Amino acid sequence: MLLYRGIHYRIDNRVFNSKSEFNDYVTLFEDTGWKHVYGTFYSGSQYFCQQQNSHLRFLTILVFSVLSIVYGIWAVKAKKSYNKSM
């Protein structure tokens, strides 16, 4: 997350398999207080600006923390599964 003149920005890099996956991804960010300001299904880089509602800041941090934990658990399980198959 970048801070520039009091505005928080988030830059995220991700490749999408479908446009519906891209739309779900953007909706997730927007539901947690981030506005999608630049990026397309094809660009790979997505740019978000934090909306001004300060009460959403806590919710944003909480949601991304939970998502990080879930992703970490998934990554560990995927690695174990991959190692078993080798």
C-alpha cells in the first residue's frame, strides 16, 4: 500500500482466468472500501484507492488479514500435496 498526499493506494498484480473472476476480485476490494481506479482483465496490474469512509479501514484490514491467513493455509496444503506427488 502506498501513501501519497494523504491518499492510500494499493497496487496488486494478478492474472485472471475469466472475466467473472476479475469482476469478483474487483467487487471484493470495493466491498471492503477500495475503489478500483485502473487496470483491466488483461493488464495484470490493478490499482485501488482507499475510499474516504474511515469506518471501513478496520474492516479492510480485518478482511485482508483473514484472506492472507486463508491463502497461507492453502499454499501450505498445496505444497504438501505437490511434494507427495513427486
